[in-house]
Amino acid sequence: MPQSIRISGVAWRYARALSDLAAEQGVEEAISADMEALAGALEESRDFAVFVASPLFNAEQQGAVLDALASKMKLHELTARFLRVLAENRRLALLGEVIAAWRQLQARARGETKVEAITAEALSAAQRKKLAAALKKVLSREVDIDNTVDPDIIGGLVLRIGSRMIDASVKQRLNALKGALKGV
């Protein structure tokens, strides 16, 4: 899931329920590993992504495929049951959103803040480290940076921290200058 995903309220509720059950059973790490494996499968397998999003399969068909997938991927029993519940409730198409919500919930539990940094070119490891240190100082907590590349911003960066957005891109500055010149 390289792009930022909008997470629906329904996906948040499923992710919270899974998080609560995982915490209750003490299996957060195993479920996190499963969520990452499923995210990888969604990214790498077009067939799996189409299957998950398709309304053409009924809940029984989805359940059978998910049971086979869980067995093959050696997913934790809780993850397998959770996937089955998504299928039975006709919410399997939300899997990508649920994974994104799960990641955010786990980051919060670790005291981290998820930050999306949109840049014209990919950040180097040194730039990412320097940005994380600066943000940690400002936010007073650990920061997990998700770098998205958007050449349209020309230069600079746009930061998304929760619902806040800080736009320090060249594109934004040029648009502001253009607006100021029109007013003259």
C-alpha cells in the first residue's frame, strides 16, 4: 500500500476489534506479521487484489478461498477467523483499509506517530533520519515516516500528520505567488 489510504469508519471498527482481540490474547506481533503478509499479497498479486475487491464472489466462496490462503500463508488462527468474518459480513473489500488502520493503531500503541512525507523524489535514508529527528523534537514522540513520491510538487515537501497538513512545496509557493500577482 504505497499510496495513502483513506480509512472508513467501518474499517476502523474492524481494526479496533481485531486489535482488542489480539491484545486480549497477547498475539499482537503475530497478527502484525499476518497483516504485513496480507498487505504484501494485495500489492504483489493482482488476482488476490481483484478477488478481495470483487462483489461477484459470495461469502461462502470467499470464505473457502480465504481458508485455503490462511493455511498456505500459515496465518494465525485469529487472523484466519477475522478474514472469515470480513467475508461473511461482505466487508472483504475493506481489507486494505483495515490493514492501514491496524498499522496506525499499532503505531499509536507503541507511542509512534505516523507521518506521510510527500516529496518530489524519494527521501534518502539520511534525509528520512534527519526529518524523523526534527519531527520527534516538535511532536515529542517517535515518528514513523511513510514517504510518497509526487513529482508534481516540484520540490520541498508536504507533511500529513493525522488530520494536519503542512505544505512546504515549491508548487504551493508558486501558486501563492501567482495568486499574489493576480491581486496586483
